[in-house]
Amino acid sequence: MASERWSYQVVEVKASFLGATRQAAQERLTQLGLQGWELVSAVQPQRFAPVQLYLKKAMP
């Protein structure tokens, strides 16, 4: 059985005082999903820090 190989990407979505982070993250994730990227984890180290999206995609 061959193991899959992965490519990884980290994307930052800037935080907003007006709650725009969720919409911006959803839009960005939709764009990346159409390119074959899969969300592995999302981290926001501090309240108004950018959200870091960790993604992976299978390599051909």
C-alpha cells in the first residue's frame, strides 16, 4: 500500500473588530477548497490576532 504524499499551506485571515473574520475565512476556505486544499486546523493565538488556517492537499 503506497502512502499518500501531502503538500501543506498556512494562510492567515486578518481579524476584524466588526466580526468580518468568519465571512473572510469562509470565502478563503471556499476558494482553497475548489483548488483541492483541505482544512486541517485553524488557530487564533490571541483575540484580535490573524486566524491561521493550516491546509493540506494530496500531491499527484
